[in-house]
Amino acid sequence: MRVLVADDSPHLVLLYRAVLEDAGFEVVSVSNGMAAIAAVESGNVDAAVLDVLMPGVSGDAIAERLRRTNPGLPVLLMTGDYGEQFVVDVGTPVLRKPFPPEELVRAVRELAG
């Protein structure tokens, strides 16, 4: 399974990539919303893990767009306290930061079905 990870924090992107690759996932990582949209539109990912607060296009806005354009693509949002207002009733699973690495792996495996 090829997973897109989008977060504007380079350190978190490296951490999430390492954790998911160690769990057997192939990872495409980007650092902003526009790059996330481009990665999904390339048709090269099976699931998307999106930080809510990113420059340009937020993760919740990307998730909304994907519901219309790629309704079968599983999406997981990640947010800390400041992004909480954006994920109320979005209908997408949400991981609250900070979370332990095994929680990310569990959540992505649930996306995979």
C-alpha cells in the first residue's frame, strides 16, 4: 500500500515516513497542501495522511476535495489543539497530536481495511 503523508514539519514527515516504512508501507511524503493534491491527482497513492494546518491548502480542505474527486481514497487527518476547530464533523478519521508511532500505524492499517 502506498501512503501519502503531508505535513509542513520536516521532522514530523521524516518520523512518519520512517514509522510507516518500518511497518511495511510505501510512503510518498510532501510538505504542503498543493503538493499533496498533486500527489493524489497523479494516481500514485492508495491512502492519504494529512496534517490539518499546512500552508496554502489545509488538510481538511484537501480531504473535502478528495471526497468529491476521489471518493474511494481513504483519508486520515492529523491535528494538534490549534487545528481542532477544523475537524469537527468532517466525517474523516482524525489522529490527535501528539500520538505514539504505533497509533499512526494502527490508523493507517484501518484505512487499508
